[in-house]
Amino acid sequence: MPALILDGRSLAADLRTELVARTSALRGRGIHPRLAVVFVGENESSVAYVRNLTRTGERVGIDVVVDELPESATVREVRLRLERLHADPATHGVMLQQPLPAHLPIREIADAIPAHKDVDGTHPMNQGHLAFGSGTEYVPATPAAVMLLLERSPHWPLRGRRAVMVGRSIVVGAPVAWLMIAQDATVTILHRQSREMQPYLKTAEVVVVAAGSPASSAAKI
């Protein structure tokens, strides 16, 4: 059977329509949805992503406010920016844009994100709930989108399905694997240190790729 590539564009359009209805209802009650994005440095991919996020927010009725810090920002400075958003009643969601500059380890910063506003599921508590399959307020956006696409695929439900996750990042790879396991899939995780990929890919019914390095991944596949 030839591979079926799932297209997220129609799903994105449906989600935007749904969001417009939800944000309109909130604004009708005097609630103006607001997302604060803490952005450190000038990573080109992140600049483009945050720009698109801001535009999408405008289309669906969500105020996206970008709080920029210089590349030289310290761990303490980033933590302070995040911590001050805890009690801000006008801010409903908080996101720390990744990747961070090399000198800023996410493990020293993630717990400063308000757990109850952590829309990207980065706080250790939310990561832990996700890993244990015990439910969390927020699932990281990209993994959540992957699962929504899989729900529309011929292979849903995933119970008993052979799935391969290429990539193990805490941002995409690991959360997607946890979510598929929670749906009772049999999941194999492959990464840059995996000696071979083809035996696993040949027998997989579902393949999700989030390797971040197309050339090196293609060479192994």
C-alpha cells in the first residue's frame, strides 16, 4: 500500500473557524484572549514562526504580545519575565519560544512558566502529566496537531498499531510518542544515534518525522 501523507491545511482552516467562534463568544463576555510569547534572541526560524503566530492571532481574535529579550539575556532575566506573567489577569496564555540560545538551558527555565497558562506544555509538571498519561491542561501545539491529523486518518484508532517516531526532542518527538502510547499504539522512537531505521520503517503503519535535520535523516532512511 502506498504511503498516505496527511495534509494539515484543511484541518488548520477548520480549527481557525472554530477558534473565531470561541473567541467571539469570549469577547462578548468581556474577555479578550491574550497570549504572551517570551522570545529570546534572533533565531531566524523562530522570528518567522512568531510572526505567523501573531498574524494567526489577529485572524482568530487572539491578542499575541511578543516580549523580546536580547541574545545575551541570562537565565534569571528570562525567569523574571515569565514569573511576572503568573498573576497578570490580562494574560491567559504564556509561551516560551524555542529553541533558546545555547547558553540558556531549558531545564533551568521551564518551571518559571505559569503552569496554568502554559499553552505549549513546557512546564515540568505538564510534561510529567503528559508522560504518565494522567492528563494535562495543555498539550504542546505541534504534537496536538499531529494527533488531530491522525484522528482523521484511516489508521485511527491507533490501538495496536505499529508506529514510528523519528526524533526524540522534548518539544515534538517525545510528546508525540507519549500521546501515541496513550492511544495504545506500539511505538518505536528513532533518533540520530539509531544505527538503522529501515527495518522499523518498513513494518510501520504510522510514521511521524520531526528530526530537524532532513539531510542526515534522509541518508539513513
